[in-house]
Amino acid sequence: MIPAPFDYHTPSSLDEALSLLQEYGYEAKILTGGQSLLPMMKLRLAEPEHIIDLNGIPGLAYIREEDGHVKIGALTREAEMEESALIRAKLPILHDTGKLIADPQVRNLGTLGGNLAHGDPGNDHPATMLALGARVVAIGPNGQRAIPVTEFFVDFYTTALEPEEILTEIQIPLPPPGSGGAYLKLERKVGDYATAGVAAQVTIDATGRCTEAGIGLTNVSYVPVKATDAEARLRGSTLSEVDLNEAAGLAAAASRPSSDLRGSEEYKRAMVRVLTKRALQRAIARARG
Ligand SMILES: Cc1cc2nc3c(=O)[nH]c(=O)nc-3n(C[C@H](O)[C@H](O)[C@H](O)COP(=O)(O)OP(=O)(O)OC[C@H]3O[C@@H](n4cnc5c(N)ncnc54)[C@H](O)[C@@H]3O)c2cc1C
């Protein structure tokens, strides 16, 4: 449980951090909350020779509404998001998600950027970001780029980030009026990673039709899953019982769970079906105010 030796760097600007990343490349790892990286280092699943701690760089933690988006700095802690009036009012799905992550100690340190950059399909925020149609902003030696979250999770523990890039911001489009979302998670005990988790976001027009739907799944494949067939089934529908049942079935079909200590493949798929319907029902209730 003792990590391999490493050099510890504390840059005070993004430029300095980028120079260090360029200098050390694959031998370096960024540290933010340390709540995923440090356990991996202690288990010797990761043995970076250089740790680049971003916590001394000012201006990377904020939550603000700007240009039709909620913009969240990558180093914003779970606890800060939990307390945010903006998130509670405009993105209740994100508030749901944060509250189901680990325990208050972990949430005091863990950051949104780290939760996404880690690329763990068991982490909860990726599904919510997929449901919300978010994008992430990364800065690297060639400047800044925005990456739609649909292109961000490329493989098991692997994201679209280059080794020399730093995730700086998460941009979430502000849901239009008539929108609501919810995140539900089945866990063996409080604070555990999901047996299965479902994020659902809907927008409903004045006639009661669904104009937009987003569904993301947690820990039921080697990457976070966007249940696109289920989303398409809901768009244009009146969100009837039949519509929800069929969408839930399509979400379950989109999952690729593996059997493990949390349950069999069949059980997890069944749980995706149940959670999708329940998350949609809660999202619809919120959308209808
Ligand atoms: C006991 C326990 C239970 C947990 N349960 C859950 C859970 O139920 N759900 C859940 O979602 N998470 C859970 N977590 C993980 C937790 O949410 C982590 O905080 C999160 O996964 C990583 O965020 P971090 O800021 O701690 O990142 P770190 O651990 O510092 O970094 C994680 C990885 O991301 C990279 N990274 C971090 N920030 C950036 C950045 N800005 N740019 C580029 N790369 C970056 C690092 O190099 C590293 O590879 C749990 C953790 C613990 C210890």
C-alpha cells in the first residue's frame, strides 16, 4: 500500500504545468483530488515517475452561467457542486449525481475534471455528462480544443485527452424551459461504485411531446454508454407508459455489463431497465414542474 517513488511538482500556472507535461510525457501524471490516482498508485496499478499537482494553479475552480452554458472549472470539487444554487436550480441531475458519489471525505477532494479524465466506466459523472450533451475543454501544447463528451470516452480508462493535455473546463448547455433530469444508481452499500446507474434528461414542449432526450449509463460496459436508441425512441413521443417501457428496454439492450461481485450480466441489464424507467419518470416530473 505504499506507492513507488516519484518526483512531486507544484506548478503555479497552466503554462508551467504544460511545460512539465511536455518534458516528462508518459512518465508524468496530473494530480487534482487524488481520490482515484492515489489508490491506484498505492496498489501499484499506476507508477508515475512525476506527479504534477494542479492544485496550486489559480482560476481552475468555478461554477458560472455564461453563453447559454453552465461552465464548471475542472478543479471544482464535488462538495462545491453539491452546494451550488445554480446547479440545484438548473441542473438537478448533476446535483443527484454528486450526492451519490462515495462519501463526504472523497467529495471534499474529488474534482469534476478528475472524475471525467480518469475514464473509469464506474464513475458517475460520465453518464450524466452524456445525458446532458456536455463538452470538455482541454489545453495542450497546440492550444485549446473543445471535445464533445460523446467523443471523450474512447476505451477502458482511456479518454480522448493526449498525455500532454490538461482538462480545464466542462461546458453544459443550459436545458431549455420544460426540461428535467435525474440520476439513479443501484449500489451495494452507501458510497459504493454503481452496480448500474442511469442518467436521464428530457425536454417537453407545450403539447406534452418530448423534444429532446438524453440517457447515459454507468458501469454497464467498458466505457460509459450513451443509450442512443432509447433516446430516439422518446423524441417526438408523449412519454406514455409504453414509450417509457420501450425506451427502458432499448437502454438495457445498449448495455454490455460483465458478471462480477456486484451481480450477473442478466441482473445488471435488468437493473438498467428498471432504473431507466424510474429515472425517466423522475426527469419527467421535474420537467413538468
Ligand atoms: C472510497 C472511494 C469511493 C469512490 N466512489 C466513487 C463513486 O461512487 N462514484 C464516482 O464517480 N467516483 C468515485 N470515486 C472516485 C472519485 O470520485 C474521484 O475523485 C474521481 O474519480 C477522480 O477525481 P480526482 O480529482 O480525485 O482525480 P485524481 O485522482 O487526482 O486523478 C484521476 C485521474 O485523472 C487525471 N486527471 C485529473 N484531473 C485532470 C485534469 N484536469 N486534466 C487531465 N487529467 C486529469 C489524473 O492524472 C488521473 O489519471 C471514489 C473514490 C474513493 C477513494
